[in-house]
Amino acid sequence: MNILSLSFEGDVLKYGVFSEGGLLVVQQGQVAGFRTEHTVGRTLQSVLVRVAATCDENISGLTIDAIALHVAFGGDKFSEPVVVALKTVECLNSMICEAPMHIPPLLELISSCFRDLPGCPVVLFFETSFFVGLPECERLYAINPDLQTGFGLRRYGYHGIFHEAACASLMCDSVRSERIISICLEPHAEIAAVVAGSPVMVSGGATPLEGLPGDTSSGEIDSGLLLSLSRMERWGPEQINTLLTQRSGLTGLVGSSVTLPDVMLSEQENVRLAREVMQYRILRQVGMALAAMNGFDRIVFSGRYARVGREIASWLVPKLPFSEKSETVLWSCFETSLMQIMAAQTLKVMAAVPSACTQEM
Amino acid sequence: MKILVFNCGSSSLKYRLIQMPDECELAGGEAQRVGPPTAAPARIYHSVGGGEPQVHYAEMPDHGTAFTAVMDLLVDEGLTCDAVGHRVVHGGVLFSQPTVIDESSMSRLEEISGLAPLHNPPTLNLIRVSRKMYPALPQVAVFDTAFHSTIPEKAFTYAIPQDLSQKYGLRKYGFHGTSHEFVVEEAARMLQQPLEQFSAVSCHLGSGGASLCAVVNGKSVDNTMGYSPMQGLVMSTRCGDIDPALTLNLLAYTQGNEDSVENILNKQSGVLALSGVSGDIRDILTLRGDGGRASRTAEIYLWRIRKYLGAYLTVVGHASAVIFTDTIGENIHEVRERVCRDLEIFGLKIDLEKNRTADSFPCDVATPDSLVRILIIRTNEELAIARRVYTALVSEHRSAAR
């Protein structure tokens, strides 16, 4: 059984082909330009050509048995992965105004998959699913629920796929893992407090902008500051949004393009402030997680920069209040990639859903 | 030295005449409903020597006229003062110390007046009138942001391009500093610990604004409010923390009308927006039978305080105390109970009975085996200001004599 995992990131379509239940990586890569140069359909065709070309050399007769698509935003409607059926597409269509950057290319990708790989089931994995049932006290903002803001006024969290898989990976250990601090180290880092598999607190917000600083995104910021910027620079909301999402975060603090590992694993003076700000914000969010769970059993680091967790644990763990426990069992790094997590999950999702529904398309 | 302290609210003016250094209150009171006419007439509750307050009615269309009305009452009692202290909410980066007001400091104050649009302009109005009427009296501004000038760079920095931050002073300032500083000093004294070794989390929970302050070795190291008083906790009508994208979307929907967005986030959000009926958490805690909306509102309000309490206890490391102060913090035992319970991980144990019956302050409502004391301390911003004014004038006098 071969699974093709696909994920949009910026202007790039990333892909990976996995066999043996997602355990074996057959091929991985990316094709750029789906927003700027080609259509999503053409981009997918390039991916399939590359997959076929490589497979001819290495594995004869490779077929794709299922496709796993990564979806950044699923709103309140998708609380778990789904095999795409007609009603799924209708539902996604109704959500375009909530995620205008994400949903249209996704819909295009789904129809391209059905065109180019007919009969192949498509499974959607939503980053927000894990957080649909977040407790109300954590979920809601203290603003008028009837305000017109263009999207649902609630907190989500944007790395649910990593948090869920990382927490699940701890469940097989013999060590007690009832209360987990899950730290996802991606370009938008995110911290969640997870009790018995369900999140009770998360640093992400209504969008991925809230919470910790990212590689280029600001994280939490005072509303009054944004209003002052609007007044003083005469910038419109779009310009401020570009500032906060593309020129801020660790990159804004350093003054040149950097990533989380560049900052956290370096002793250089020019990244000192960025490193200290990031460490401090992590510490504060972890303190919130501790309050949300009245303690913790384990910390797990995940995401593409999961390895940075070793450095973070070295200064973070000694600062935390905990009972007599060996430090070595307190934290771990879950280094499986997003594409591989989705591939591994795809089989489980398909086993739970009758395949007939894919034919409705 | 008799120091007259003024504390300007957006529609009120508190004042106290205090004999320093013995800290004896000679007179005090509060002018209410200052500003445009409201349903009830503007009035001053005035008391002398700690006696029962008497009500006096006067036209007070702005804080300058309220000041004149208060001065008239004092003169009628034969009371005079040697110096005036003013609470100024926002000192920006220009003021981190109590400052004797002269022409140059006055123009710098005017410069930063926009940083606290609700509070700084009425205060400036009052200072102007008072300087004109009493040119010989020394006047000292004491800043709410001053106590937070020790917040380290890692905590006051927003993750935005640093050239922009520097150009406009975009950083965390923190507020309620005068109150936090006062209760922290009182707490250290109460626990007989040297201030410079005293670490705590101070919870200033007012009926309007509210903030938590992390204190290490007697100094502020973080405050839940930020560049403006909008950030942090859920407040009476202020939103506290929200996703930056929500603010930007509101700006887009109002066609870039910053005043309108500020009005929504400052005056129509918080407890008022969540409950739909009242911005006062005391009303919400006692409200029943509204389909659970009130209890949900209370949960959200309390949850945010708990999260920040956890964050700051972690930042501080070994806190000696959690301090509750101001209207809600001092008087509402349910808030203290629901904030402190189930936080044993931080060594915090509240004695429910002691907490419920606490009525004389300061007091400690932690259980004997709690590793962190839970203190209720009545804040006294006017006394704190009088202390700063006194110190500033005495040291100025000394340096002038040298």
C-alpha cells in the first residue's frame, strides 16, 4: 500500500510517498510556484511526473493507493480526518470566507487528485481538529461574539496533527503520561497542555499569529500597539498583517532571515535578544500549561525542529516545579515528519470509513 | 510636609492630604461623575481627619474644575499643603522616576499624552490648572509605569522589527505600578523579609482594570499589561489578550477607523461583552438563571488570571507570596478561592475558611503548610504617591543645599 502525502506551504506543494503503512519513505520533495507560476493542477501533475520517473528506476509498478492532504484550517466542522466525499467539498466551499488563503487551492487540489488519480481515496487531515473541543474558558475571547470579524471568534491552535501524534506516541510508554506539555517546534512554534489526550490550553489563537513568536511571525502583541502603528505609519490592515506575518518574529528581532534552530542553537551575539525573547515566551507559556493541568507528567517536542527540543529541555526542565522524578523520563523528542504522520494515519482513517463514499465524486 | 495627592480616573478624582513622613491622613475624598453631565449630579465625598465623608455638590465639567472644587473645600477647612503629587498613568520611556514638574517636563508630558488617551489628558488638564493657581507649590508627577522600568528586555520586547520598535517606543510598559509597588513593599514588611530578596506575584484586580505583576528581588520583572492597558487579563470592558489578526480584521471592517476599534476593545469588550449585562465581575458572580452565560463569563475571567498566575510563578521561581489587592482582589473571596485552588504544583494552598472570613487587612489566607503565602493587602496608591513625592522633594532639597 503506497500513500502520497501532500501539503501546501507558502508557494510550495510538498510531497512524500510512503509504503508499508507509512513506515517506509519511498520519495520526498517539493514543487514550487502553485500560487505564482502555475495552477494547482499543473503543480500536482509535476509531482506525479516526478514520482513516476523515480519509481520507474527504483520500484517497478508503483501505484498510489491513497492520498493524504494536509489542511491548515478546518473550523468547527472537522473534528477528525475525513475521506473526501461530495458533502466534504460542499462543507469546504462554505468555509472559504473563514480561510480565503487556504481553502480555494485545497479545493483545486482535491479535484486535480480525482482527475489525475481516479478512484484513489483522498483523506484530509486538519490542523485544527484536535482543538475543536477545547474547553470554553480557553477557547473564547473576551469580545462581543456578534462582532463582524470575518471568522469565528475562537481560539484554535494550529499544530493539532503534531500535538496529537506526539502525545499518542507517549501513551505506549510505561511512564505515566496523563498530563503532557506538548511543544511543537515548527516555523510557528506552539505549546499545548494535553490531559488524557485532549487539549485544555494552547498558545495558538484564532489564527496562527497569536502565541509564541515564529520564524517570521510576531506572536502575541498588544492591540493598542497595532492601533498606534496604524495611526503613526498610516498603514492599512493588510500592510500591518504583512509586517506581523512575514517580517516579524525571530527574523524581525535579528534583522535578517533566521529560523528557530539558527537562534536557539547559536551563541552568536546578534541572535541573543531573539533567543532570550523566545526562551522567555516558552517559559511563560509552559507556566500557563502547568496552571491549566496543576502540574505535568511529560514534555514532548515535535515538529520539523523537534531536535531543538534537546537544547530547550536543558534550560527549561530545571526551572519547572515537579516532584521527585528522574529528569530523563520527563521529556522526549518526537521526530516523525508531518507527511509521515499523515501517511501512517491514512490507513486507520480508511479502515474506519466505507470506501464507497469516495465514488460520489 | 503636607502633601496633597491627586489620582485622576477617567471620570473621577481621588485626593488625599497626607502629613509626611508620619503618613497621617489629614483629609481625603473623591469627586465623582466628573465630565459631561450624567443621570446624577457631580459630587464630592469629602472627609476630614478620617471622619465620616460629607457629600458636596459642584459643577465639574472637567478635572480642572474638580480640582478647584476640592481646593475650595480644603481652604474652607483651613487646610493647606506644601506640595502636590499627581498620579500619571503613562510615563512612556521618558519618565522612569518621580519628576518635579517644570516647563520642560510639562512639554515632555504633553508629548506622550496620547499613550494613555483615557487617563493622561485629564491629568494634564488638572496639572495645568493647579500650576496656574498655585505657581509656588512644588508639583511632582508619579508614574504608574515607573515601577515596571525594571522589566528586562526579554520580557518587554515584542517580536517585531527592532527599528520600528525603537522609532515609536513600541514595547511593554506595564501599568498599575504604583499599586503593585505599594503592596509588594507591604508584603515584604509583613513577612519580615528584606525587599531586595522578596519575590512574589502581585494581583491588582480592580473593578475596572486589572493586572498581574511578577516580582523578583523587590523589582517588577513582568506585567500582564503591555504597550497599552488593553493587553493581558480579561477586564471589565477591556478585551485583554486577543489574536492580533482579530484587531486587524476589526480595522478592516471599520475602514481603518482606529478610534472605533479602540472603543470596541477598550469599552465594549471584557466581562461586559461576555456577559451581555454587566462589566462588573461582582454582578456576574451572583447572577443566576441566564442560561449559564454568567457562569461562563466568570470561568473565562478566572481562567485567564490562573494562566498568568501559573506563568508568573514559573518565571519568578521561588515566590514567597501571591498578593491580592484592589476592589475585587481585596473584597471578593470567591475570586481568590477559584484563582488559587488546584495550584498545589506551585506550593499554593488556600485556607478556604480563612479566605471566606477575611475582613481585616493585611492578612494571610494560605494554609500553614502552604509553601507560598497568600496575602490580601489593601492598596493605597495615594499614600504610595505621597511617599514618592516626599522622597523626591527631600532629595531635591538636599542636592540644592549642597
